[in-house]
Amino acid sequence: VQPILAQAKLQLVALHQDALQKAKAVMDTAMAQIRPLLTPEQVQKLDAMKQAHEKMREAHKAMHDAAGQ
């Protein structure tokens, strides 16, 4: 049973990575369309939100990596 589960896990990880890449592409396209419509103040706020989101993502990854050790 273990080899079957291990293979399934590899496939699920690959699917997850593919989905993340596709979602990022969609969001990047949307942001490229939205950004020119924003005021300078809104652009600053968007950039700050993007940085905060990236920091949260990095912290989540660090926690996940630490839990796996």
C-alpha cells in the first residue's frame, strides 16, 4: 500500500504545483489590467498588500518546511 500512496502523493504535488502556476498567471494578467486604472495612492497600497502577502507566504512555507523536518 505504501508505494501506491507514495506515487499518489507525487502526482498530487505535481498537480498542486501546476495549479499554482496557472493561478499565478491568471492573477498576473488581472493585475496587469488593473494596475493602470489605479491612482498612485492605490498603486502604493496594492504594492504594500502584495509585499505583505509574499511575506505571509514565505512564513507559511518556512513553517511547513520546519514541520517536515
